[in-house]
Amino acid sequence: MSNKIIGVIGAGTMGSGIVQLAAVSGCDVVMMDANPLAAEAALEKINKTLKSLVEKGKLASEMANTAFSRIKIGRSMKDFNHCDLVIEAVVEEISVKKELFKNLEEICKPSCILATNTSSISITSIGSLCKNAGRVIGIHFFNPAPIMPLVEIIPGLATANATLAESVEIIKSWGKTTVIAKDTPGFIVNRVARPFYGESIRIYEEGIADFATIDWAMKEIGGFKMGPFELMDFIGNDVNFKVTETIWQQFFYDSRYKPSITQKRLYEAGFFGRKSGKGYYDYKEGAIKPEPVKNEVMGKHIFMRVLSMLINEAYEALYYRIATPSDLEAAMTKGVNYPKGLILWGTEVGLSTVLETLEQLHSMYNEERYRPSLLLKSSVLSSRK
Ligand SMILES: NC(=O)c1ccc[n+]([C@@H]2O[C@H](COP(=O)([O-])OP(=O)(O)OC[C@H]3O[C@@H](n4cnc5c(N)ncnc54)[C@H](O)[C@@H]3O)[C@@H](O)[C@H]2O)c1
């Protein structure tokens, strides 16, 4: 339990979840949205969610009532002047976020931490208009915020150590697992997970297998809870495509993160997935899900190709000191529910097998996309000594 005063700006999908989490964790919360109707709707949604948690026996009725009474809707930015921590969850637009932080700094007390829930924008750039960027930090929740156990904490270049330590302490007191990520595109999870989607789409584009077969291979042989195409349809192809495109651009168009034409076309057609009724699969009532081709040999080949790319990305993230090995493992198991951490998985399947798979792909396609990480190569070499 925590007794801090929390401000949340932006009361959409993420903001409303963060408000609920903070209130249930014992904090007083001020919530504001540029659209007052959105704040009212968020309050209504939180009320409903708390009531359903009570009905399911997951929350005591008294606790739900107390939590709900802790939430206030702010009418102006001035209502944030007594907060200890303000978390911003507004639109993913750099100019909007930069301006917001500049204004917040004028209003909030000097000890207040200013955090952003951005998925893809640099924390350093968001804080760049602030006079004291030492109190600006990334606190990246996953959707739905009250349920997902992981939170990535991202200090920018100017973030003070005290801001980092206090942010970790507050988020841990809300029952979350925190990992610390360097301020680089996609932080940990959104960067390391890219090949799960990108390489699977590539396999489809090459005509090796259809969506259902690739999903079957990754679930049945790989043990993933959802196949890549099912997951993209769940996340939304609009969101997934935009995240991929942003990460690729921010890595100065490194071909390893290149988005695919297949997903761009789905995005352009409005085939966003479950939410639009059609994505890689058809979600209309009565639609029949295609059957996979359950060929074990092909399935193993698909799984090993995608897994090798994921392990390579994890090694690259380690090589560039994006996170510690233990934070990287926690991020992928708790942020995207992978059945195992990728470092552990690499040792289980054998790093030399992973390297061989990548080298074969690299020599076959002659594409930078398949270049093995230096750390992966040196780990294989040292294990052979
Ligand atoms: N949706 C996800 O899965 C997810 C996961 C992690 C992080 N994020 C990040 O969280 C942030 C919010 O995403 P979301 O999915 O909740 O978006 P959303 O569209 O559901 O909500 C955004 C809200 O911000 C409000 N808003 C816009 N500009 C504002 C301003 N200047 N001041 C106050 N309110 C403003 C909008 O009216 C809207 O209600 C983004 O930065 C996004 O990248 C999203």
C-alpha cells in the first residue's frame, strides 16, 4: 500500500487502468483528460470494473468503495500541484508530450516526479523542454495496466538517480515487477519481441506456410500461448504496425526492424484484427477458422527460425546494455507471457544451433536482417574453448 498522491493525464485505455491500479493500491488520484467526456467515461469504467471484481470475490466491497472514493477528476492542470507523481498517458505524439511536460513543470511541486507511459518516444526528448529534466522518467505499463505484472522503468539521459529509485519504489509498492531499460527505441519488450511478428510475416510472405500453420507451430512446438498472427489481431494491426514502423525509423532504418508490406496493407484496409472484425483471421460470427497443416518437420523449421531471431535480438539488447540479463528474462516472461526467458531458451536449444540457423539465413538471403549478434557469436566461441 502506498499513500502518495498520483496524477494521471489522459484517461483512455492506459490512463484509466493506471488510475484504477493507483487507487486500489491506496493512493489518492487526480485524473484529467483534454476531453472531459473521456474522464467521465473512465470513471464509469473503473466503477464497473471494481464492482465486477467485488462480484467475483477478488476485491472486498469496502476496499472497492474506498478505492473509488480516492479518485477525483481534475478540472485544470492546477489540480496537479500537490501530486507526488504525475503519469502522462495521452496520445503518442512527441510535440503534445513535450509541451505537456513543459507546462506540468510549472505547476507541479519541485519534488513531483513527471513520468510518461510512452511506448516508443524517447524519454530524453520528452523531457528536453523542462528546466529540470532530472525529474522526468519513463514508467511504461502494459495493457491492461491493473493486470499485467510488468512495468518498464526508463531513465532518460538527464534523469536523476533519486527519481529512478523513487519511481521503482512506488511501482513496486503497487505490486508490479519492475525492470530498468535504457532509453532506446522500443525499450526492452517492444524491441526484443519484434521478430515474433516480423519473421513470422516474412515466412508467410515467402509462401512457406499460411497464418494458421505458423500460429500452430509457434503454439504447439514452441509453447507460446498465442500464435503471432492471433496476437497481432489481438493487439490490433494498426497499433502493431505503427510500433514496428516507429522502432524501424528510430533505429535509422536498420533492416532488422523493417515493417512488412503484408501488415501495411491490412492496416490500410482497416483490417485491424479482433476490434474491426477482420485481420489475419475473420472474426465475424460463424466464420470458420482455417485448419493448420500439421507437418512436424516444417513446424520445427518455422519455430527454430523465429526463435533464433528472438534470441539474437535478446543478445543484441544485452550487448548494447539495454537491460541486465535478469531484467531481460523478466521482461519477456511477464511483459509478453513468453513461456521462457530468451537467454535460458538459448542455452536450452544450444547457442551454436541458434548461431547456425542465423548464419544459414544470412548466407542464403544475404540480408543484414539475419546478422548474428556479436555477443551471440562470442558466447558460442567461448563455450567451444
Ligand atoms: N494501448 C496500449 O496498449 C499501450 C500500452 C503501453 C503504453 N501505451 C501508451 O500510453 C499512451 C496512451 O495510450 P492509450 O492507448 O491509453 O491511448 P487512448 O487513445 O486510449 O487515450 C489517450 C487519451 O488522452 C487524451 N488526450 C490527448 N491529448 C491530451 C492532452 N494534451 N491532455 C490531456 N489528455 C489528452 C485523449 O482524449 C484520450 O482520452 C500512449 O503514449 C501509448 O503509446 C499504450
